[in-house]
Amino acid sequence: MSLRRDFKIERTARYYLSSEPSSLQRYLCFVLHGYGQHPEYFLKKFEALNRTDILFIAPEGLHRFYLQGSSGRVGSCWMTKEDRLNDIADYTKMLDQIAEEVLESSGFKPEKTVILGFSQGVATACRWANSTKQKYDALVNWAGAFPPDLDFETAHQNLKPKALYLACGDTDKYISEERLQEHLRFLKAQSLEPNLIRFKGGHDIYPAPLEDLFRGLFPA
């Protein structure tokens, strides 16, 4: 019979910044990548907006793997079904530490902070937003759903006062219209009613709807 033992270790994690924090930036946006993505390349979707008044931070999920076979491109993910509770605890702690490092070491004081998750990063963003003591103003779920096991009693207190957004493409292969409406009904039963953003396209982040969203979130 095997015996399991859990123990804590110190390890190195990483994140990518759109630039050094500076007084020229008014806003802060954490962007959490989807399954199998690399945070450096994911960040380019936001850098392409050319919003130099926004500091973007793209943390990396703690699990790296080869996307095909045993060599070539590497991507990351936030968790799997294996040992998920420990993984959730680890990545929420990591995200808190990243926020503390950037804000405290640089003295950066943003006027507004937004957490945006894409695909698998949506569940990560929701869990972090629901547990963190860091100040933020809005949560954006792009092509993903609130995790059903979220502590919604706590979420009602922590998330309802925030601006909540749910963005979804009309041809997203992972999100049918039926599933979307079912999810919205579920959220309404939890007293959470995010602003729904529909756009033409699939399971991706497109410049036009992203620009429209940011125009409202981050006035130039």
C-alpha cells in the first residue's frame, strides 16, 4: 500500500510585463492565459492595442509541457484534475505574490485595476478575484465560465460590488448558445449578473471587441 505525503517547497515562477511600471501608466491589467498558451505570446494580444497608459501583467501557470510530443513549443496550464485543491492554493498564492512584488517594489499606484482571464484562465481569475486581498475594480471572463465549485457565498460579497464582464464569441466551439444561457441562469441564481459581451468569432481574443471593452474600462 502506498502512502502519500504532501510537503511545501520553494520554487521559481515567472510573469511577463508589457513594460517597466512608470508614472505614465494610469491603469493595471492582469491577463491570465488559457490552456497550453505561453504568457509571453499571450501578452502580445494586449500589447497590440498600443495602450501605453496600461501596464499589463501576464503570469504563467505553474505547469509547463510540450504542446506536441516530447520537444518543440512549450505551453502552460494552471491545473489539472490531479491534486487540484493544492494547485488552486498554489496559484492563488503565486498571483498574490506577483501583485505584491509589482506594486510594492515599484510604488506603482494604478487608478484602476482589472483582472482578465481567457479560457482556462477564467476559472483561475475567478478564484483569485474571490480570495485576494489585493484591490481591483473589474473582472473580465473571456471565453470561459465561473467555476461551479466557486464559493458563491463568498463571491456574492467579494464579486458583486465589482464590475463583471463575460465575453463570448458567437462561433466558440466550446460554448454553445444553450450552455451560455444555462450559465447565465446559474449566475443569476447566485445573484451575479455580469455584463454580457457578444462578438463575431470563435475561441480567441479579437482586437476589435477587446478595444471596445477597454475603451470603457480604461478611458484614455
